[in-house]
Amino acid sequence: MYTTLLAPIVYGWARLNGVRARRAFLRGAGECAETQRRALLRKLRWAAGTEYGRRFGFAAIRSPGDYRKAVPIVDYHALSPFVERIVAGEPNVLFPPREKLLMFAMSSGTTARPKYVPVTGRFLAELDAADAQTNGVGRPTDRDQVAPNRGGSLPAGGAVMPAGIALAAIGPGTEAALSEGGLDVDLVADRAVAESLLEALGDPPSSGARLLLARAEVGRDVLPEGLIARGWAVDDAAAYRTVTPPPDPDLGAKVAQADAVAFTSSSTVTGFLSRFGIDAMPPVVACIGPISATTARNLGVDVDAEADPHTLPGLTAALIGCLGPA
């Protein structure tokens, strides 16, 4: 009886996911050259900092033509010295240090010495995604773009982006967090602000194209409003919220002794002022970007430095520029 009742449900679920997989496959097949171009540039950007990537100038490659000119065709014999260094435990040779090496696959050695093939979490995730897409396993494939707009954490090796979905990030910090979670980023804004990401995303590829915008619960509406105005169907998802921690009785004394303060967002500016007031502001003020700096200035705070790029390393460099080395 249970089999009879469940059969239509199971069949309907499988048919729905098969239709989704077919739709994503046909969408990718309709623009094969562009899909392959994006995949190539994504992989080059991912490996640009490795020894192999630096040797052949991955960071400067902008097209398949550039790739053909810069990177030679090689066989395993040419790659084996690099692989042997990985076997010996050397990092950042063929893949970035953040990429977790799981094991080595080894050939049988019937025609030559056994060949060692590094197997990483990213490699298995791509295989899993390809298998899911081919067999219609139920993963969401009805959004054309996913755009996280701030850095965060993802479970390493556990995130798989379905085929046919492009992933955009507002800046290098977000891109790095996504990469650590095993996800490939197709597009990164030139500047880590909403206006730059809006310009980079541009118009939707087709009428009714959907975009999932994962962002803070409280933030400016420049991006969702701008995307809607361009014709995107936007799903605006609150991925996180900023919460002011409970009062720390020792923090006031630390603030009074501080030589500088670094604000990483507009909410940190307003949170500081609400708790300590403007009179407690340290002599040197640095902000991570133009939005937090504008918030500070509008509230009467003199800003001494703005990070460029708008990242934590950029903010550190801006502070050092103001204070000088220790």
C-alpha cells in the first residue's frame, strides 16, 4: 500500500528534477563558447597565485587566445616534477594552499611508471555537481545568478554550486570565502561597493532571469533596487544580521587608551558612537571603504584614511600609512 501511495510522489519528484537538469543543460549548450570561456577564466583566476600559474602568467590571461599563447600543451611527463613536489608536501605548486588535498589517485603503471594524480575537495565537488546535473539529482537550478555581497564562512569542501548558475561576489574577501568553501566565482566587482557590483552584473541575460541576492539584513538598497530597475527578478535574502554585543566594563578603558580605530562597516561606526559617543573617538580613524567613511563623516567623525582596496588587508595598510610602522 505504501509503495502504491509513494510511487506518484517519487515519480513526480524525479520528473521535476529531470526537467530542471535538462533546462540547465540546454541553457549551457546554447552558449557553449561563453560557458567554456567563463570556466577557463575562473580556473585561471583560482590558480593564478600558484607557482605554475605565476610561471605562465595566469593573472594576465583575459581570453582563450591569450591562454593558447601563454600556456604550452604538456603531457604528464612535463607535469611530474610539480606533482612530485606536491607528493613531498610542498604547498601552492599546482593549486592554492587553501585547497585541501584529500589523496592521490594512482595509475596502474602497465605502460610506464605509475602516475600520481592529486585529488582535492574542489575536484570531487565538481565531479559531484556534474553527476548531479547529469542524473537530475535534486539541487536548485532555477536561478541564473547568485550574488553574495559580503564575506562570510562556508563549510570547506561541502558547498556545490549547481551547473548553469553563475556566482558573483562584491569583492576579493567574499571571493576568498566562497573559494574556501569549494565554490567557483564567475564575477568579482572591481570595487567592493554595491554600485560596482551592480555595474558588473549589468542587464539580465534574458527576460525574467532571476538573481538571488544574499546580503546583510540591514543595508543600503542600492543593489536590489538597481537590479530590479535593470530587469532582474531579485530574491533579496537576509543572510546575516549585525548584533551589538553586551557591554564590556573593561572596553571603555581600552577605547580611552586607543591611538586609532578601524571601522569595517557602517554598523560598526554607529555601534561605536551609540555606546561611547563621539568624544571617545581615538585620534586616528580609518574606514574600510567609502560607504562606512561617508556614514562616519555624516555623524561628525573626521576620517583620516580609507582602505583601497576595500578589504581587511587594505584597511591594515591604510592604518599603517597613518600611524607608521611599529
